Amino acid sequence: MHEWALAEAIVEAVCGYLSKRGVNRVASLKVAVGELQSVDEGILRFAVEELFKGRGVEVSSLVFEKEPAVFRCNSCGRTWRLEDLGIPEDAREAIHFIPEVFHVFTRCPHCGSQDLEIIQGRGVYIGSLEL
């Protein structure tokens, strides 16, 4: 499960930050999860919480925020969200594993070009951290 690998990266980054400051308590941690990641939030939450416990780090508030997938057409410059495209679930799954294949499944809804790029909604990152 890639949720555990993501959780390990989150915990490692936070613990590295905490160790430089000599603290082991986090008041609030917000993690942004890109829509294209297709992450099971329940598993990710459990993994993060367990890994923090194992490190002796207390996190008072852990929030996961879904970051919507946004694309931009390099031909006409327009942007749109994944939900605007009506892509079938099996194609969404393929895009999850290899986001660059979205070119195969879609065209710009404005000009029809396939010269597109992902500008948001890919990856997982720490949105904010309060000690």
C-alpha cells in the first residue's frame, strides 16, 4: 500500500523539522493530498498516527485536505478541473498510476488540444505545521 510509504515520508519530514527545534509535540498538521493520488485517507491517517506514536510525537490536530486536480492547456491557456471532464472511473484509475497518461483520455474542453499539463492535484505535501 502506497499510503504507508506516503505516511513514512510525512512523518520523517515532520520529525526532522521537530528534532531541529528540540520539540516532540505538534499543535496542528495539515497535509494536502492531490486528487490524482487516489489515496485512501483512512489508511493514510491510521499510518501517520501510528508512525508518530512510534516516534513519541504527539499531534493534537491532523487534517487532510484534498487538493483538486487542475489542468492547463498549453495551446489556449485555459484551465479546468478533472471533475469537468467526465472521465470514466477506469480511466481515472489509470491516471492515478501514471498521471501523464491523462493525455490519452482527454483533450482541452475549450480548443480540443492534447497539449496539456497538470498544474495542481498531484502529490502529497505538508500544507502547514503549527508547534
